[in-house]
Amino acid sequence: MKMKLTRENVIRWAPALVLLGLVVLFTAINPAFLSQRNLARIALAATPPMMVALGVTFIIVMGSIDLSMEGAVSLCAVLFCLLFLKLGGSLGAGAWLAIPAILLCGAFFGWLTGMVHVRLQIPSFMASLAMGFVGTGAAVLVTGGDIVRIDDDVFRALLTWRILGFPLMVHIAVLLVLLAWFIQNHTTLGRNFYAVGGGEELAHASGVNVRRVRLAGFALAGVFYAIAAIFQVARLGQAESVTGANLMFIAITSVVVGGVALWGGIGGVLNAVVGVLIVNVIGNGMVVIGLPNYLQDGLLGVLVIVAVVLSTDRRLVSFAK
Amino acid sequence: MTMQRIKPHLPWITLLVLTAMVGVVDPNFLRPANLLSLAGDIVPLFIMALGLTFAIYIGGIDLSVQSMANMITVIASIYLASLGAWVAVLCIAAGFGLGMVSGFLTTRLCVPSFISTLAVGGVCFSIAQWLSGNRALNMDAEQRNAVFGWMIGHTGIVPNELFLAAALLALCLFIERRTILGRVLKAVGAGEPAAKASGIDVGRYKMLAFAISGALAAIAGLLFSVKLSGGAPTIANGFLLPAIVAVLVGGTPLTGGVGGVLNTLIGTLIVAVIRASMLYLGVEATQQQMLFGLVLIGAIALTIDRSKLRTVK
């Protein structure tokens, strides 16, 4: 099939074009931007937010929102470290069990958020916001405000073992992106997310169990938050109650910049990937071209707006909330 | 009395029950002086939440309020010396203008308010860092007392902040109930396409809603800097989520069109009572945040009026 240069196509590919434009721009100003070392740095920084963004993408596609990721990631990271240490403190010596345990734990936390949302009929924004407090609070409670460290060489290989110049966790993240893409496009659950996001009443009328789909969506997001937590721990070598801080706005901004509509049903995993890369390229690029620190937040905001404006089809959107 | 008729009253009933519960455990809590000083302490949060109500009322959100307040504390601290009382005008104008920018991005460029206000917040943060050189600034105490002293003293046992809060509440209530702007905002929140179809220039009014939110965040920032006699680019951090929570707990859901500024008054008080109750009930610091989240879920589950929500997203 030949790609035609129509309006629709341009807008569909706008996020990717924005990403390309940014890369060209930063490279033009400082060629070191495109160096292998710097690309690895970007990829590494993008890995945990990428996992969070993948998780929240499923929720946003359903037309809901999830703001619990900071609490979920902090709690999972802290529990992971504690469990890891309890199981021997070395990946070879049985501590690998901590990984599936924490994925389950993430799924449970997400499912709980889903239950608060679905059973108590609280809009997801508030349900997940409150559950975020609970998650962070639980992390504080478990650690008593302390930092838990892990220095197992086998586990830290996620960070230190480089293949083709990129840390191992970046490669795993790529596989997980493929997995998320597969779930979205080739499973019933993935298609049901779009059915619910496109029109909840219609989905319900055509026999989709909307409540169950929502619960499954939040649980799935929880698993991705748990993965993000494991990557965060691998990257930093420690966990505390603020391990998940700042992930919320970054992840949601990324997803929207990538072209996923907040009102549901539009966009998907690949948009989230492009979005995360755009936000991280902007963040890294500003440092590489040597902008003063104080300008970065403002410029990031302006560039994010530009990216969203370029990738929104204003003929289709009658209004924005 | 059916459940349907009790529902709209649940926010203030929740407030009374919570207050009474803390009062039973520690009667000291209920002393008027204590309640008044508690109320006085949360006035900056209340003013911020008051503005945020307008953004949420139309189904949007304003995530810039915290950065806005931060920026204003810096501006107020720097320009108090040269501008005197006019610095208040500068602050409010800056808040109004930047709120207008958020509104413009949202209405004219179709950027969701979640993103547009976050971006404007980033710009505010940059401005604050640039102006302050990333340092904490101090106001000249004498000049502060001369110009803004009336904001923070006491009249009898009543903290003066409460008068400011009452005046702003009255103003917002007037806007909400007695002006075209207020009616249009309700129409927009209840159903934007319908409001548009009936010939209203929806965009203009929505921009005003964000501008009001910005202006009130600026006033909150100004009050904050006067109280602390200084400013810094991160001094008001930690206010954003409680402000959102205050609006939501009061019963103005994110879907818009329901609730209003009076609800926010009750919501802010609920948040304040929950926070204070932890001190009075002797909850350990490490447990407070988790408990706050759990109580929040309970409070929202009780207060939210679902009859006007078609689907719960």
C-alpha cells in the first residue's frame, strides 16, 4: 500500500515527525547529541517512564485516567527491595522470586484501584489519586522513611551489562513494548479497551462486560508500574517512598504528546512510545545544547504544547476539556 | 427523606460528622479559637481551590495553580520594595494573564487542559527560577506590615485571612450565581456541544474560567508570601493535590456542571479536619499519608453525587 501525503496521514505521523525534527534540531546544534553514549543515556532515562506510560495508555484508551502510578511504583519498588533482601539478596540465590511476586503485587494494587473505581462508582481520576496517596503512604509505612539498598551484581546487570552499547534493561523494555503492542492489537482484552473507550454504552450493549474490562485494565497497568519499579531499582540501586515521584506528569504528558486522546479510544502503545521519546529527547537535548537550568521546565512546556498542537486534528476535535 | 434528597447535603454532613468525631476524642479541638486558627491556616489552600473550582466546573483542570503561586511569591517579594501596594495588581494581572494563556491553548488550539495548564505551570516555574536566581527571597518586614499587614493580623480572635477568604468567596459566589459568565460556565460543564449549539461563544467564557483560576492562584500566592514574609520558586509545593482534593471532596466532580464554590468551601474544610484530626488522634507520621488516602476514598464515595453522571469514567 502506497502512503499518500494526505492531511490524515500527516497528522497521524505528526508525533513521529516532531520526534525526528527534534533529533535533527538538537544534532544540528550539538552533534554529540547523536553519539552512541548520549543515545544510551536517553534510552536509559526513558525506560522507567516508558513502562509507566505503557500501563497508563491502556487506561487512557478506555477513556479513564490513572494517577496512582507514583504511589504504585514507590510501593512496588520498596516491597521489591525488602523481599529481594529477605530472599537472600542475590538473584542467583532465590531472590529472583521477588520479581514475579512484585508483578503480582503490582497487579493487585492496580486491581484494587480498579475496584475502588468500579465498585464504589468513583471516577477514576479521584479513585486513582486517592490510591496514589495510599501507595505512597504504604511505602512510607513499610520503610519508616528509610532508604532500602540493593547491591547484587547479577541484578544490577540490568544496568551494567551493555549489549550493542545499550543497557540490558533497555532491550527488555523493547520486548515489553512489543508485548504491550501484542496485548493491544491481538487479544480480546486489548480490543475491548478500544470498545469501552469508543463508547461505553455501545460496548455494554454489544455484550462487553465493561466492569471486568476496566478491572483488567487497571490490573494490567499495575503490572507495568511494577516493572517500572523494578527498572527504577535497577537504575538507582535503591528504593524509598519517593522512588516514583514525578513519574505521573511525565508519563501522562508523554502519552498525550504521542497522540493518545485523553477522552479515549484514539491512539495506542506506539503513540506512547513516541511520546516518551519526544519528552526525553527534549529533556536531554536541552542539557546537551547547554541551556541554563531555569529555562528547561518552561521550554519543555512550550515544546510539549507545540507537539500536541501539531498532532491534533482540529477538524475532528470539536472542543477540548 | 429519600437517599436522592439527602445526597446533595452529604458534603456538609460529612464535615459535621468528622468534626464531631474529632471533638469527641479531644474536646479541645472544638474550642472556637482553635477552630478559627485552623480555618485561618488553610486560607491560601482555600483560595487556590476556589479558583480551581472554575476550571473543574467546566470539565477541565488547572494544574498550574501551584507553580503560579510559587511564581507570585517570588514576584511579590522582589517588587514589593519598588511598587508598594501596586505589587498586588501586578500579581493578580500576571495570574489572570497566564490563566488566559492556558485558556487560549485549551479552547483555540484544542490542547487538553491537563497538558496546557501543566505546560503553563512549567513556564511559571522557569520564570520563578529566573527571577529569583533559585534563591529564597525575603520581604522587608516593615514594608510588608505597612502594605499587607491587614491580611495576616487578628481582629478579636478571628484571623484576618478569614475576611479575605469570605470576600473572595462572596465574589466567586456572585460570579457563579448572578452573572452571565456563571450561567454559561454551568451550561458548558453540563454539556459543551449543547451550549455551543445555543449560540454561546463558549471559548471566550472558558478562557475567562481559566483566567479566574489563575488570578485566584495568584492571590493565594500573594497571601502565602505575605504570611511567610518571602518567596521561593518551590515554596508552595505540595499544594496542588490537596487543592484538587478539596474541590473534589466538596462534590464538584471532574465531569463538570455540578457543584460550585460553596462545595469547595466545605471540601477544603473537610481536608483541613482530616489533616488536623491526625494530630489530635495521635496518628504516627509514617501512617498519616496512607490514612489520608483511605479516608479520602471514603469521603469521596460518600459525597459524590452520581445522579448526574451518565457513565463513571
